[in-house]
Amino acid sequence: MKQHRIKKMLLVWSCLILFAAIAVWMGKNHSVVQNVRADDEEIVVKPMEKPNKDVVKFLGIWLTNGYSLQPENDYYTQVGQTVIIRTSAGRSVWSVLTGLLDSPHYRWYKTTDAGETWSAVPESEGGYRMNFPVTPKEIGTTWYQLDTQYWNYLTGWLAKTHIYSQVTAVHAKEPVNASDLKITTDDDYLYNLGDNVLANNNTYVHAHPTPADANGEVTYSVDKPEIADFATDSENGGKTTQLIAKKGAVGTVVITGVMKNPNGSEMRAQTSVRVGGGLDDQTVNIGDTATYTMYGDTVGDDDSENKGKITIEWFKYDQKGKKTTVAQSNNTNYKDYISYTTPPTTMDDDGTQYEAKITFKYGTLNLQSKTMTTNKANLTVINKPDITVNNSVINTTHDVQDNDEHNLNDVSNDDLITYKAELIENSDRGVLKDGYYVIPMHKNTNILNVKLDDVILDSSKYSVIEDTDNGTADLVISGIDFDGVNIRNHSIEVDTKVAGITDAETLTYTPYVYGNSNSNEVYMSKGITEKINYTIDGFSVSINDLNYGSVNAFNTKSLQYREDEHNLPNGNVVEIDDRRREKTGKKAYVTQATPLMNENGDQLSSSIRYYENGNYTNILNNKTFIKETKYGESFDSIGWQKKDGLLLFLDDIVMKPGIYSSTLTWVFEDTV
């Protein structure tokens, strides 16, 4: 049995050697014409060997042999100034896995006659180096092509893998200054998996000056070398350089390129590259799906040789870390599994993680395999906000029996009114961004202080906006955000002072909270409608003058009645507006200060009497009781029927002609 296995291995090796030999022989007898432009003249250059096709990449993983960095079409330099032709050849993942002992060997060739004759560049001139330094000795153009060979000393030259680059031209010119500069990278995302042979952890950075033949020197720098930095080999530099991601690093690195012109001026440009484990965290609203996509460019369409060799699996980890397979490709549809979309989410999905694994099979009958696993990406599920507004209003100065937490009565100037609210987010993980709480108020209200979560806010955190449509002034408080985890409620307390009330009026208003949900949709929740009845706190009296008409000398021993306008139901003698919030008991008195006299000083023989139910009291120099109210009663206006109240009694003394008048004094006293 052991001897049989050895013979089988020898047979396999023989097949490999024979295949390699045929491949080399076919390459030697196939020529390709390549056009290369030197200055403004297009020159047809015949390559020494046919350049390899563009590589086929999958998520940055090489599936065919080729160059990850081809020589540029043209390099521009000056006589005596070194330019480095930077290259990087690579083998497919299959070649790497089946030829782990193979190492690269570099052979540069050159021509000065557009490919009619090619010659090897000696090792002493850098012809065996991957990154080839060229220092022109005279003005002109030389073309170069690289043959990268992979082999080892066990297999010998018959098993060589040849990878031919495109032809490049080095132009030695007079100094040319750049007027502009652009920086690009071959990849905008790098994996942070370190030495994993399947992961694309490096890319190339290129400088593109304007004009293209500018021949100044370029230097590069990065802002975060702990995320990604340039290759450390001494040949780094020139218009192209290599950027390598640091193992385990996550973030974005900004690359700055500076071209120093021959005249000493500088052109500067920037670009950026992300570094990570292949997947980004996702945040979605409840009920939505989340899509995870592996980073990395897919280049080339011809992957027929890879059928049956690549599979992709997607895994889900629940909140407790339990792992389940949620999707898996077969041997032919792996490209359809670069992304995975979850089913519609529920809150049970919040805090779960997703991961992808790529498996490459190789070797005899594809019995061996290598894998690459992405990072675990988080899934955050956010519910739409559901905020309850529990608001109330309190008059801390004056309370009446029919007040409650949503209705205030008899509110007047200088009263201290406190508005309160508790904002509660009821949904699981509900988010509100850029949130505000709004309280419509009487437009003349003075804001004393505003508290949010027991902290007095600076005036820059709130504003008063006049609402002309509703005749109110809206107090708008900022900072009302909910993150669904740590911030689930807010308390608000606003102290105010009433001002500007000139008459009885009513304000009915509804406070509300509004902002943006996680999906940037506007969200609003209203509180409880409240009512404030404003009034004037006071007791005002307006006394009408009394007119008893005309009398003659024969009207003696008789009563003179008031004119009809001062008799009920036509009108009151004393108009009273009692808006006292605290209605204490009150008494009214009247006194005639002086007798009735005319303009000549003649006194009328008469008296003003207060009649009530046929009885009377003379009020001249006599403080006469008129009316009394008890505590809690409003003091109504004073008026009488024709035969009651203040009437004029004429004596029998002869009267002189004239207009007679006197003053009545009214007194309103609070009772104890």
C-alpha cells in the first residue's frame, strides 16, 4: 500500500512538469504588438512576450495569475534622476496553495528600438529586482518588460510559472512642473486579517500629475499609521507606493501625496482607504431587513476554472452567542452570496451578529481547503418612537376649588404658573433625534426658568416663537432626544409669571413633542389639552350722578324722585365690577357731605333720604348703611325701583331760583 501511494505522487508531479513545459514553449512563440506613446508621438512597440491577461479577482482575492501592480504606461524623469518602476506580480490562490515552496524571481528586459531587439538587464543594473530603479544618462526613451518567474529548486526551471508585465516606457526629459495632482488607490477597502493568504490587506497608491509628463518627485504620508502604513522596503516611493493594513485595525486612513516640482513648488492631493474585517454593522428600523455585503472588488468575468472550488456560508449569532447557518452557496453560485439580507426584523434580532466564511478548495480532487472569515458585524434594531406626554399646569400663587392639573381659573397678572411634563418613550429601542418640546403660552408670559431633567437650562437651549395664527407665544425647548437604551424619559418644569392680562380671556392649548425618528421621518406626540381662564383681580366702582328734575315754589312737603334713567330696570346708581378672586364680605355706605346749595350759595331747605320698604334715613352728615355681602359672594351693582333708594324731600321754606347740588360720598368696607 505504501509503495502504491509513492508511485501515484510521482505520476502527478510528472503531469505538472509536462504541463508547465508546454506552457513555456507556447509563450515563446507568440508575439503581441503593444502601442506605447512617447511624448506626442505614438510608437508601436512589440513586447518581448505576450503580457498576461488582467487578473480575475473575487473580493480582492486572486483567482488567476497576474499583476496586482502593473508598470505604468509611461514614467517621466530627468537625466541623472532615478525613477523606480514599481511592480507586484501574484499568483492565483490555487497556485499559492499548491506551490507553497515556490518563490518569485524577477528578470527585466529592455529595448531602445521599439521592440525590434530585446536584451536582459544585468543584475548589476537592478535587472533582478521586483522594483526596478532606472537612472537615465541621456535624454530619450527606453522600453522595459518584466518576467516574474515562480519556481523552486526541487521542481527546477521546467515547472516555472511565467507572469509577463505590460511594456512600460521611461522618458528622460527636461524638467516639467506639475500644475495639479490627483491621488488614487487600486482598492478603497482593505482587510485587517494580517497574513491570511486569502485576504486583500494591501493596495497601491498612484500619483497622477497634470501634465502627465511632470517629472517631480512624489512623497506620501498617512494620518493614522496605526490603521495602515506604507511598505517598509527601501524602494518605496516614486509616483506609486504600497499601503498595507495593520492586523486588527478598523477605521479610515487619509493618504496625502505631495509632488515637489523641479522649480521648488509643491502640488498636494488626498484620498482615503477604509480598513476592517469585511462587514459593516447595520442599524435598521423594526420590520425592515438588513443587508450585509462583503467588501472587496470583483474584477474579471472568466472564472470558469473556479467552478466547484469556492463556497460562501453566512452565520448568525443570537444574543447569547449561539451560532446558526442562515445561508450557503453551492459550488457554482458563490457570487450570489457576496451579500446576505435578513428576513424582516423583530426586536429579538436586536444585538445579534452576522459573519461570512469563504472556503477555497484545491489540490487533487479539491480535497484540501483554506478559509477566510470576516468579522462579526452587529445588528441593531430600532423601534419607531412611541412617546407619552404627561403634562400638567399649576398656579402656585392662587388656587381655587375648581382648578385641576389641566384647568386653571381666575388666573391674573403676577401669578406664578408652573408647567410640568413627563415624557416617556414606551417602545423598545425607540429613537428620537433633534427633539423639541413645545408649550403654547399667553403671548405676554414671562419665562423665569426652564428645567430639563432637573437641570436649569441656559437661555440658548430654548426660545419663544410667536404664533400669530393662534395668538400665542410658543416656548420651544431643545435637547429632547431618546436613544432607545440609556435615555428613555425626560422631565420638564417651566416657571413663569403672568403678565399683560387686560381683560377676561381663555387660552386652550396642547403641548407636544416632535423630532426625527431613526429613519429621519418627522415624529410628533401631543400631550393633554389644558385650559387657563385669565381674569383681572380687582373691585371697581362707577357712580352715576343723580338728577331729581325741576321743582317750583309750591312743591313743599313732598318727595322728588330720580329721573327714570336711574331707576331699575333702566339703570343702576352705582355700577360695580367685582372680579376679586378672594371675595371677602363687604359693606356699602353713603353720606351727604353738605346741604343742597345753588351757585349763589343759597341753601335749599331739603334733605336726601334713603328709603327702604317705606322707611327712610336722612343721610346728611350721616354714614348710612346701604348693602352688605358675605364671604364668597360677589358685590353686585346698586340700583333701586322708583320709590326706594336715595330720594329728595322738600321742606316748606320758600325756595330761591337756581340749580342746587351736593356731593354724596360712597364707602365700601371689607368685613372682618
